[in-house]
Amino acid sequence: MKNDDQFSDFKEHSVAEFFKKNRQMLGFSGKVRSLTTIVHEYVTNSLDAAEEAKILCDVTIKLEELDKETGHYKITAEDNGSGIPENLMGKALGQMLAGTKFHRYIQQRGQQGIGAAGVTMYSQITTGKTTKVTSGYRGKIIEAKLNIDFKTNKANVEILSKEEGDWHGLIIETEVKDVKYDKSVSGVYEYLKRTAIANPHTQITFIDPNNEVHIFPRSIEKIPPKPEEVKPHPLGMATNDLMDFAHRDVNKTLNQFFFETFSRMSNSKVKELRELLPHINFKKDPKKLEWSEADDIIRAFQKIKWIAPSVDGIYPIGEEQIRTSMINILEPEFLAVIERKPKIYRGGIPFIVEVGLGYGGNSGRNSSGDVSSSDVMRFGNRAPLLFDAGGCAINESVKSVDWKRYGLKSMKDAPITLMINISSVHIPYTGAGKQAIAMEQEIVDEVRFGIMEAARKMQAHIQSVVKTKERIHKKKAILRYIHQVSEDLSYLSNIASFEIENLLSKLIEEKYDTKKDEKELEEAMQNGGITNGEN
Amino acid sequence: MKNDDQFSDFKEHSVAEFFKKNRQMLGFSGKVRSLTTIVHEYVTNSLDAAEEAKILCDVTIKLEELDKETGHYKITAEDNGSGIPENLMGKALGQMLAGTKFHRYIQQRGQQGIGAAGVTMYSQITTGKTTKVTSGYRGKIIEAKLNIDFKTNKANVEILSKEEGDWHGLIIETEVKDVKYDKSVSGVYEYLKRTAIANPHTQITFIDPNNEVHIFPRSIEKIPPKPEEVKPHPLGMATNDLMDFAHRDVNKTLNQFFFETFSRMSNSKVKELRELLPHINFKKDPKKLEWSEADDIIRAFQKIKWIAPSVDGIYPIGEEQIRTSMINILEPEFLAVIERKPKIYRGGIPFIVEVGLGYGGNSGRNSSGDVSSSDVMRFGNRAPLLFDAGGCAINESVKSVDWKRYGLKSMKDAPITLMINISSVHIPYTGAGKQAIAMEQEIVDEVRFGIMEAARKMQAHIQSVVKTKERIHKKKAILRYIHQVSEDLSYLSNIASFEIENLLSKLIEEKYDTKKDEKELEEAMQNGGITNGEN
């Protein structure tokens, strides 16, 4: 009998089959979002590759609408990076969970080895077509087309041509259906604009489906530092992480292992450890470390005073750059930029939070210029996060702030733009689509503190502007009555009206020195209010 | 030079490694949530297994706190299902993407083949321990302990004992750290309570860390129908799905393939198809179907009038059961239960939406009895969804309703509880943690329509209650003055005061027949207002 045994259908599946059935987990749900996801995957790969190869990144995205009804588009992504070697083209673009990023402790936008292969998948299941790749790598230019064998999660690669040539870079051409281009805040244009804001060293060219060319020019001619692998910080390490590190270690003794593996580990710290753990043999092979020992070591880590994690390997956008970008787009009445000190979360993973808060000017307005409501621009390692705001640690932090304390009736309707970037060697995204950051307490707290720091500065600004405006307003109101009052007093006292008026005017001018006020206000409204986060 | 070539570090990874590094994607973030996730995975597996084996499900969850500081708990889950055969114990509990559910078109709570293996993983990375399993399957009772080899995503299984015995079922014992039990709305108690509400055929016993025993008794002694695989509906099928079905088909001709594969496919429908597609050979081997042909077939599917998808294979909770459950917990002043007709979303996948709306009584109150705000209880295939509400289609629908149109000033503060369940052979969860449903337009719309239908009934109730209350209030106000007015009129007219008072009373009683009003109101407040969704 069919199905009599409920286990007769027991099967194993590949990760490619899993994401094929659950494409929404990679960001392929909704036509606009699907297109933005594709561009996101290609652009972040290009930025990562250029930074690793120490190249000033140029990236071009071209969208062509092939059929409106079915949402059929061709996407071409070109960069000037190092290209991909022939033997890895299939794995990089047609196999899930393969790549250089997943296992390394290094700050990059991609970190899962899924993204570009996910686009190949989406192309394949919506159009049945292969994805075309042209790679210029170390003197060779190779054209290939590829897709994914879902059963095995391996790439099928067909080489189309090989030639010698100096050009380096990568061109990917893919066709998909069920997508849509628009200029909404979750669309490709806004995505690229925000990418440019957070990556001033990058030149982005966007050719939209109407063949209009939009250029987001490079504003800094400096290659950002090449991201480096970093050593984990002992604080916050979990037993399991320590076991992993120890068991794949090549050092001969536990002593050496500690030195080589962790940041902030000095002679005296290892000595402290040894004193706290007399029952553990520090000359033993780290591969033979047992769980209970690792457990004790983790507890001992918590008892030692450590220097904060190093910022090596973490590259925030930078205060000056955030300032420049926000002034350019928002022309705010007031601006504060906060760069928090590095902190760590679960597993000893360091991260840095940056907060820019613009108030007034075009802050809180949407792209079309309408006053809408406050705007929160979220970034993870400089990549814009446009979706799933509701489940993101950043929005949780924004909501947790008591904005009334900072002089706002309602944050929602205030003319505020918050730009928040989290930099880390591993950002804990809630899903493979990498659009929201999990609510790790340390991250939520840090973002919250950053916002509060910026909000305090904003409050001082709002108060001073409000007070000055009030003084000017009062003075004007009083001056409005001065002529009538002077005439009435003149009638009662028989003193000439103009004398009384002069006297009263003088009195008022003395009490309300509005020349100073007006100058202050003008400064506050124009640039004086744009503090540098230091005052 | 180390790292000179950025590709020297290119590696492939297993899906187990992926989720180990990204445990938050499986719901392991936050101490309370992690514990609820564990219970969720075990309980849904037990419910699914019992339904497949046609057994009335008994499930017991026991939590023991072993160490408060490290959040060290032991979790024991026991059910009376069919157990697991020896050769599959490792795969079912120690290998990701393996199981009976992923590839079948069948309504179950689990659908990914990740859940229980995810718990084994979490136990392993927080305590280094194995998970113990006792399985009674077809006369054999087997004890084993197991964990995951992360490199290969295979289980390590050690059999501890084997014996003959009639007991059938599954007992899983696992230890984890970094979790916490509390009675919050996202905790285990609330999770089990809601599971009981949506699964009245199940007896749930919960032994909390204080050794208190909570029993959620079975309220229906009827085994729910065994879920059956269903055939997909032609409407909404994507080309890629059709290619998949055709290429793994065993029929000899396309003609046969259509009959066997799809629901609602009749002789006349296949004839219509043939007429629309004269260029396609319906006698060809389905394995040889080409993309362009599949594309044409999909377009032809859209042109034919189909009968709506069958409800076979989809098992909603049922109107009566929702009614009983909501009256039991909420004692609402008003209740409407809506069961919508089946609809389909992407890929021809049918689903059914059920909406219960309770107003007044204990509606909108939290567990501790405080009036908090409106409450939305989300369910996917009868499993409670407690997390990630912000990114869920259900909440999106609730927000999209203009509640003012239904007589509410603000939905947020109204004494309302919404219970919404989506039943489908494949629910498009946003993540592997299965806590939010992706915003597929068809699903958002259906839930919205269901809510609006319920809200219209609520509005009628609110209006009638409000009007009746107003009439009673007016009458009382007038009666308050009648004595004084009668005396004044008596003084002016010399007619006896009591005569005037009698006359006026009679007049008022005629105009405001409050005996009827009071009776109506009483009925509306007690049970008359609890409509059956039909009026």
C-alpha cells in the first residue's frame, strides 16, 4: 500500500533544493524586492572583491526590461576587480555555501557563500536559462555559461571562449522573470544611492530600464584598507568556539595555542590563566582539549581583565565621510555623527556602531521630496539594508529610545534622518537574505547608546533654536504695540509720543538683543548647528 | 606570501556548518526564544508524527533548570507516536535537510527537515553533549545517543540498547545552555497554551522548572484526518515547477502526465489545452518537455477556466473549534469566526485562512490579566508563531485594515483578540526558524479579507450595543427630572402632582421601551453577540 509506512518517503536534500523551494529566504519574494536582491548580491560581491584586490572599485549595473507582463529583465553587472580563476567560476556562481568568506574572521559584506549562486538559481527557476560570466583574471579572459544542478548543489559550467588579455574584472549577465523596477525606497535606484553614500571610494554607474544613465561618482580617491582576518577576543568566547579553534589548531601546546589564536593575549595574561587553572596541563596538545577543560577556560576568561578588542580588521565608514554624505544629501539644520568604541558580542566578535543624526533641512524626507516621516537608513558593513526593518536590531534600538526626553513629541513625524552602520567581521543576520540584524543584546544596546548620544546633541540644538525663536517672536510682538502705547501714554502724560516711543524701544532692544539672537539663529540653522560630535 | 591570492582560501561548507555559524536563523537568538524554539521543534514533530500514524497525540514536555547562571537546562520531550526506525534515527535528529516532509506536497507543521537536527546542533555547541533518543517503533525499543558531524552534515549515532517491546513513541532528552524559562508571551508556557488552543485533539502535559505540572487536556476525542499528499492546481504553476514535475514523471505521454499530476484536470480541460497548444505534441515523453513548451503551457493554463483548488489535503482548525477555544479563554462579549474559501498562491499552492475575532470580555488582555492592548495570535498549520511578528504577512494584513471604518478609534488599544491560522501544504516562511510568513500578496489579501469580514460583524455589534446603551442612559436622565417637573407643573396648573407624574412616566415608558432594550443588551453582552458567522 502506498504511504503505509510514513518513513518510506525519507529523503536527503541539497541546500540548493532547500533554497529553491524557499527562495523567499534569500530575498526572492515580491517583484521589486527580488530585483533589489539581485543587484545587492552582485554589487556587494564586486565591492568585496575590489577591496581584497586593493583596487578602486568601479561597478556598472544595467537593467533591461525584456517583457513587462512577465516581469522579464536582463541584468548586467560589471566590475573592475580581479576576476575569478577558471576553476572556481562554477563554485563561486553556481554552488551554494562555497566561497572564500564563510569561514574567515574578516569584515566583508558577503559572508555566507550563497548570494551570487542564489541569483543563478533565481534566473534558472524563472527563465530556465543559464547565467553568462566573463572573467578577466591574471591575463586570461574566459567566457562561460553556468547553472546549478539542484540535486547535487554543483555547478554545470560550459566554457564558451578563452583568450589572453590584460583586462581584469567580472561581467555577469543574467535574465530573470517576476521582477519589477521602480524608484520606490526599496528599489534598485535607492539601493545604489545608499551604497554610494556608504562607499565613497566607489564609482557606481546605473543604466536604468529607460536607458537613462545615473552616475554616483567616487568622492574619495583612496582605496580603503584591505580587510584582514582578525583574531577573536577571549571575552565572550563560547566553549564550543574554543573547542573548534583548539581542535583545528596546528600548535603543539595549549600555551602556544592561546598566544596564536586570541587577540589581547600577553605573557602575563597566559600566566594569569595558568594560575586560575592549575588542573589544566598547558603543555598538552590543543587537539586533545576536552569540553570540561574548555568550559573551565571560558570561565577563567571571564575573570581576567582584558584590553578592549582591537579595531584592526574593522573598518567603519568614518565620521568625516558620514558627515560629508549626510550634508550632501540632507542639508540638515543640525547634524551629529557618533562613532562608538568597538564592543564585542557572542563569540568574541568585535563590532563598531556609527550613528549619524540629521535634523531639519531635507532630513526625514523621502526621495521625491515630500515630507513623510523620520527615516532610518540601515547599513551592515556599508551595505544598505532595505527590507525586514521590523525584525532588525537597529529599528529595535530606535524604538527603544524615549524620544520625548530629547524634545521630540513623536520620533515618527520628526524631520530626522538616522544613518546607522554596523561594522563587524561577522554580522548576525536574521536570514540568508541578509536584510535584518538579529537582536543580540550587545548590538541593540550599542546602537541605542549611539542614538542617545546623538539625540542629546540634537536636544541642545533644538532648545537653543527654540529659545532664540521665542525671544525674537516676543520682541516682534511687543514692538507691534509700542507705537499705540506711546501715543496713549503721551495723551495721559503730555510727554511727546516720539520721546516715549524712543525710550520704550531702547528698553526693549536692551532686554531682547535680537541682533545677536538673529545671528546665532542663522548660524544654527545653516552650519553652526552641525556639530562635530565633540562639543 | 600569505593571502596574496584572495582565492587560496576558497572552501565548500556543509549546511550544518552554515546553521552552526548562523544559529539565529533557526531561532536560536535570545535565551527565552531559544528555549521556545526547542519546544516548538519537538512538539510540532510529535503532532505531525501522530497525525501521520493516526494516533491521538499525547505529548509531554519537561524542563529542568540545571544551572541558573549559565542558563543550563535539560529538556525532555515524550510522545506516543510511531517512533523512528533504527536506520533513520540519525538522519531524522542529526542531519539537516533530511526527512519525509520537505519534498512532499502535504500539510504538516514541519516542512524543512531541519528542526530537530537544529536542536541537536544547539545542544552540541552550547554543552558539547550528545542528545539521547529512545524510540519505540514496530515492536523494538532502541536507545541511542547522537550528535552531528558538522563537516559532513551526517549524524554520529551510538546505539545504547535494543529490546523488544510494545511501547511506541519517542523520547528525546537534550541539554542546552544559554536559555531561560519565563512566563512571558514568548515563553514555553504560552507556546504550549496556544498549541492546545489550535490542536484540541492533543493532550499536552507540561512540567515546568519548578516541577509544577500543567495539563492542557484533550477536548476532542477525534483523530484529525491523516494529511494526504495533494496534486497541485494548474493556476499559478510556474514554468520551473512544471519542468520539475515533467522531468521526474513516469508517465509515457504528456497527455497522461497532465491527468496524473494536476488537480481539477478533466478530459475536456486537456482537450482545451490541446486546442490552445496545437504546436505541442501531447504524445511526447514528459521528460523531454522543453522550457519554451512549458512556458507556453503555463500561459495556456491562465486562459482556461478552472474549478477552485480542492480542499483535500488541507485541514483548517475548523470554525466550531475556534469558537469553542476562544470562548473558553476569552469569554468575549462578541465573537465572529470566519473560514475563508481555499485560495492559491505562487506555484499553485492552495491555502485556507481562518480568522477568529473576539471583542470585549478578556479579549486583548495578556496572560496575567492586565488590559494591555489588542492581541494577535498567529498560527501556521496550527503551530503558534510567537516571534518576528513585524515581518509577518498576518501582521501586515492586520495593519492594512482601516479599523476606524469598523467603529474603532484605534485597533491597538481596543479590547480585541484576533486568532488567525493559515493552513497549507507549504507555508512560505521567511526563515528557517519558521516564525513569520512571507508577504505573498495572495496571502496578505486573504487574511485581510477575513479580518474585514469579521470586523463588519463586530461593527454591527458595537453599534447596536452603543445605541441601546444610549437609549437607556437618556431615559434614566429624563426620569431623574420627572418628579421635580411634575411638582412645578402642579403648582402652575393646580392639577395633582402624582397625576402629572403618572402621565409623564407613561409617555416616557412608551418612547423608551427599555425593558426590551435591557434584555437585548444583556443578550448582546452575554452570548447573543456571539454570532456564528452566518448572520
